[in-house]
Amino acid sequence: MSLKIAVQMDHVSTITIKGDSTFALCLEAQRRGHSLYHYTPDRLSMRGGVVSARVEEMRLTEEQGRHFTLGEPTRTDLAEMDVVLLRQDPPFDMNYITSTHLLERIHPRTLVVNDPAWVRNLPEKIFVTEFTDLMPETLITKDPAEVAAFRAEFGEIVMKPLYGNGGAGVFHLTRDDRNLSSFMETFALLFREPFIVQRYLPDVRKGDKRVILIDGEPVGAINRVPSETDARSNMHVGGRAEPAELTERDREICARIGPMLKERGQVFVGIDVIGTHLTEINVTSPTGIREVARFGGADIAALFWDAVEAKRR
């Protein structure tokens, strides 16, 4: 089977290939003989019901700085593709939401992965609230009085933007921290949306585990350990990746959420687990597969394309 695959992503020139999951997925597709076509979200258009993009044929090589070549841009009806790989990074804003509306017009005739309608309807920090018994105590609000009451109840809390990503804007506040009012005022100025507040989990100092699921099944994990000077475990802000095994609790969580992910066309998903608690379900542009492979784990890129090829057949 040879597939024509369009990849909607941040420009390939901007990625760091050592840890980039999109690059790993594309490299495996190329190895299998599939044809790759690159475009950025700003090149997506719709006219007369036809969803198109100016795509460039893409070839990849495992050499940072010389890791890609692109052909000439050609306006292409995306219905002519077999697969569209939706891999642009958040922020999950109206631009992102609009792209899911456009891609929904061609799916499933052209297989869009992950299913764009459900990507739109499953924001990472809201979707997870369908499983409140698996989560730490969580509040979504813009009401300062509610946040103050939540901190009074639980002492230490974490505040973050509801549609943020990559650890940006994440704050750990203790019971006696006098900055809470200032943080809420600042958040209200920066974000029109509510923010999310959670009970602080001390287990985060041991790591924030990223578990990868393919078509609803767990296939690998890494642990991301925060630095001594930061509350965040994200690797691009100084978190350290370590090998990790799936625990019985991890499998229990995956068994609960996996059927829903598969039913809703979320083929490639990354969940975050701190201690025994599920904190996020990432469906937009999850990462971590290169780190899993580096530590001797499963070849998740290969498992991904096995699943996609099966759906295309």
C-alpha cells in the first residue's frame, strides 16, 4: 500500500528532529514508501466546497539543519489525498478550531488523523473532566472568589490557562502565597477564557508520566522529571526524560479512556499521569514517541502507521 499523505504542521524548518514526534511519524511513512506533502495551516483554503492547500512534496533525512527538502508549492484539493496528518502545535485558538471545521469537510473520505471534529470537541484540559474520579480535584472558572475558596480548601494549588500548552503560564501557589490576586488579575488580562485550577500533587517532583495510546491502546511511556528550580516537567523548559514502565494504575486509566478515544477517531493520543492521577488527555499534537524509542521502548511511529494503513484498507 502506498499512501498520499498531507501533513498540516508548523513549518518543517522550525522543528528540532531529535525530539519531534511529527518528524518521527513522517520519517516512518517515508520509509514505508508513502508520499509526503507538507503545508502549514495558513495555506489551508476552501472555495466552492473544495478544501485545498498549497502543498510541497517533502523528503526527510535524519540530519538536523539539513533534515528536509521541499518541492514547489502546488494548490491541491485535499480530497485527492489518502491521509491528512493534523500535527500543528497549539495554541488551541480560533485559528486551530477553524482548521478543524475545514478538514471535517473531507473526512473520512480522506482520513484525517486525529478526527478533526473530535479534536475540536475534546480540548485537553476539558475532555479529561469526563473522568473526574481519575483526576485530582479540579476547578474551571474565572471567578476570583471561587479560586480563593478552592485554595483555602486544598492549600497548595496549580493555576494554568485553560487552552495553554507546553507548560506556558503554569503556576504553583502555596497556601500562604500573597500573589494569588495578582495572578488572577494578570490571567484575566491575558486570557478571555476561564483558567483551570487543580490541587497540587507532590508526586510531580517524582515526575509527570506521558503515556502514549495508539487507537485506544497504551503502547509506551516516559517520565518527565522537573528541574530543582521549576514546578513544570515539560522537557523544553528543563524537564528531564527518564524511561518508564506502565503500571497497573496506568493500564486501569487507559482501559477507562481507551474505548472512547477509539470510538471518536483519536488514533494518536498522549495522556499525562502524576502519581495515580490523570491530569490531561492530549489529542491535538502529542509528543514523546522519540524518547520512548530512545529508551528502548516500542517503535510507536510504526504502530501508528500500522493502525492508519488498516483504516485505509
